[in-house]
Amino acid sequence: MVMRTDPGLVRGQNEDSVFANADRGLAILADGMGGYQAGEVASSMATVLLSSGLQRAFKACAAHTADSATGQLFAQRALREQVAVVNSAIYRAAEDQSRFGGMGTTLVAAVFCDDRLVVAHIGDSRLYRLRGEEFVALTHDHSFLQEQLDRGEISAEEARYSVNRNLVTRAVGVDPQVEAEVHTHSVRRGDVYLLCSDGLYDMLEEGEVKHLLETCGANLERAAKQLIQLANDNGGDDNISVVVVKVLREFPAAPGRWSKLWSWFK
């Protein structure tokens, strides 16, 4: 796993925050919003609180453990519960301190366990997967623009230049409660996963991102650096953050304990 964040060329500060821990199979990215420095506070709180909360939860119960009644993985439950905790903490901080009023953050979080990926997201930060020749988004934006696309009111080309492209319909910390969208996907050896903020995908065509991951997939540091450089070359209108993960081999869960995942990812 490789993470990188950059302020871009226009914004005076970086309100994105990233976390990655290959040893635990965790990756988190948040894009903050709000008044002076409030977005930076919200995104930092999200990554710090969520990463620590998930790691505590997975020490008590392995992420791959399945509920006998529903078949739901514990990772799914933990993501929902810990996102709720983070949401409450950010909301209370904004209520208690006027300078943080209205702050919030998008969020995308990935948990890799037992040859699966569990992803939770809120807002318009995304997770993509490159598998062979297929490059797809595994998240669906919670945004006004995405709703217009879903209703067929605008085309994908029109969406790239819409004035509404940064209006999210769901964010962490803005309301007393928020619901994370959580999905589980199978993972294969050779897969490359990309978590990113809108500062990346607003500046690049998906075909450009796919091509770069295909050509730089063997060197994740280079891939992350080049993605941010291309976004800046195209204007760097926003903060730019990425987490890039490559699956080197299968990672079935070890019975009764956390599996050490470092050798499975890079």
C-alpha cells in the first residue's frame, strides 16, 4: 500500500487526510469541508478515529468472522459502527466550537480480509479497481451531480463541467447521524485498488488513470506520484489524495488470529 496527498496548485491548505496500514489490511481516505481549517480538522479526525476504532474492534473479533444468522462479516458491522462513532465526534466538535461550525468530510474506507474487500463510503471520494483490462469504480458518489446522472438529466461529458460537481448529498459530521454505504467484493491476485479524492478524478479522465496504473502497477510509489503530478499538470484545482494497493497473492484468513497481511500487499 502506498498513500500520498498533495495540496494541489490552487488551494491554500490541504483538507484531505489519508491512512494506510498494509499489516492490518486497512486503507482510509477523507476529504474535508468547512470554514477556515475546519475541513482539515474533520478529515484528520475521520482517519485517526476510524483507523484506531477499527483496529481495536478487530483485536476483539477478527474482521472476516461471519455472523451465523445473517452471514454478514464482522468488518461490515464494524465499519458501520465506527463510522457512526466518527460522525458523532465530528458533529459534537462542530457544535462545541464555533470556528468548526459546519465542518464535515467525505470518507472511503477499505478493509481487506480473507480474500475479500469490504468498502464503506460517504460522499464523493472513490474507490476504483483495476482487474486485468477492466477498470471500474466500486463506489457510487453521494452527490447532487450523481443523482442528475442517475436520472438521465445530464450526460457524463456535461457532468465534467457542471457547476454542481462538488455538491455532496451525504457527509460525515454534518448531521447527527449518517449512514455509510457498505459493500463486499471478492479480491484476486494482481488486482490494483485506488482510493482517491475528487481532486484526482476531476482532473483526469478515467482512461488516463487506468493507463497509468497499468504501466506503473509494478511500482506503486511511482504510480501514486505520477497520478498526483498529472492532476497538477491539468490544473491542480483541489487537494489531491490517493492510496494505491496491489494484491500480490491470495490472503485466506488464518484461523483464530489476525493474519499478517504485509506480504500479501504492496
